[in-house]
Amino acid sequence: MSTMTRRAALAFGAGALAGVPTRLHAQAVPRNVRMLVGFAAGGPTDLVARLYAERLRPTYAPGAIVENRAGASGRLALDAVRTSEPDGTTLLMSPASVMTLQPHIFPREARHDALTDFVPVCTLCDFAYGIAVPTSHPARSFAELIAWMRTQRGQEVTFGSPGAGSGPHFVGDMVGRAVGVRMNHVPYRGAAPAVQDAIAGNIPLVATVLSDIVPHHGQGLRVLAVSSPDRLQRLPDVPTFAESGYPHLTISEWMGLFLPARTPAALAAALYATVATAASTPEVRQALDRLEFQPTVNGPAEFAARIRRERDGWARAVQESGFRPET
């Protein structure tokens, strides 16, 4: 599960475009393209897709339409793109979990391979996880939380997450194993009810992506640690897991663009160049920052290597957790 520091991401600019074609034809694709998203409109994945879709013209295509194909945890959109013509007009925008975690969670249903069924074009942004407690909780720091967790010996420490088999589920499990505490996972139907239950004090701990909990910091929740490689600008007093002595809990996830397998390399390069240019603009960086995301653009080769590493990393995390698909 590789990472890019926030400093490097925010410094992204002309220097990061080394090796990217700088002179593109007016349009790499002569007609409008579709960017498929496997989740409902209005969510973070959809917002990022629309942010970048607006910036694919005119260098990549005359225009881009975001099409939401919600269902099957993102796999409906994935299947639609996988069977599309490899002419550069059908794009998939996917969060990392669909490509790197789901194959281990749904081995029967998720039969896709990110590296053979698709052309990984580039990442669009990175995001990290965090753990938070209700403001009524006695722990006011991650060190105090660890001490409190260890006083619960003989009992399991309950934590909530947006769902069984989600990234936050395994992050919470990894925290427990790192500090030597048994964890009792309570899956919710999404982040909102898990966060609300934590604010109400019904669960002592919640693990989820930072965008779900940062807005509530100091107002119902207390964020105690983050999985990003660097501290957040908005929460300068909240340490990273690495700073707290757990560097293996440094985990950044991504959202990325894919094309169908057999799409010509020239089209993938043109799409990558367009995205890289967009990611260097203040408008995109500021929009992503509001979502607690960082603009990161790993090119095709680096992106493929990252997918391979992260699939292996999540495979270990799932195996060590004892999770079974039927649970």
C-alpha cells in the first residue's frame, strides 16, 4: 500500500510532468467520451470524476460525460468498461478498493484483474484513513487511546466502520493487532451512520476515511491519528500512525482512471498528460483539499506497480484479520 507525501503532492507542478508528452494534438479522441463511475451521484468518487471530466477538453476529447452505474460495490461500471471498445472513448474512474481489495473480499464475484482486463492510466488523488473517538471518551490522544484499549484486556474493543470488508474495517483491525488488543468490528451501512453512532457515544471508536471524520473534529468527535504519511494542515496537532510508532499503518488509497484492455498506448499517454496538467492547477488542488484528498498522478507504469503492491498488501491484511467472505 504505497504512499505519496502531502508535501510532494502539493508541490506537484511542471517538474512532475517530466516524461509526459507536452505537445498533444488538439484532441486525442475526436468525439465525446464517457467516464463511468460505479457509485451514486454526489459521493466523493462522483465529485472527483466530475472535477477531472470537466478538464479533459479540449486536449483529450471535445467533451466528457460522467455516467453513474451504481451497484455491486462498483463492479457494474467496471464490467461495462471492460467490455467496451478499446478506442479511448469509455473510461472507468474507480477507487482503489474495487481493484485491490475486492478481489480478496468477493473472490467469486470480483473476477476482474486490474492489470489484464484494463489499462491503468493514472491515479487522480490520494486519501487516507483516521480513527476517532467521541468527545466524551477519556482518551485525548492516540497514546492515551492505546493505554485505554489495553485496560480492556479480557474484553474486545468495539469499533465501527462503513462496512464489512471495507478498507476502514481492516485498518481498524490492523490498529488492534498493532497494539495487541482484540477488536470487535461493528459494520454499518456506510460511513454516516457509523460516525453518528460514534458521536452519540454508542461505539467508542470509529475507523473511516478522513473526509468522513475531519468535519466533526472537536464537534462530537476527536480524531486521534491519521494514516497519511504527513500530518493534515487542518489538524496539525493530530499525529500520524508512523509518528506514534506504527509506520506499517501508513496507508494512502487512491482514485484512478482506467481504459479497456488493448487500448492503444498513445491514447493512454494522452489521457495521462491531460490529467497531469489538470492536477497541477490551483483549482483542482483546492477542490481536492476540501475533500481531504491530495492530487497525485502516478503514470501508467508506476500506477500498475502500485496496484500490484497494494493487492498483495490487502491480501495479507485480509488473511491476518481472519475475515471470510461469508462473514
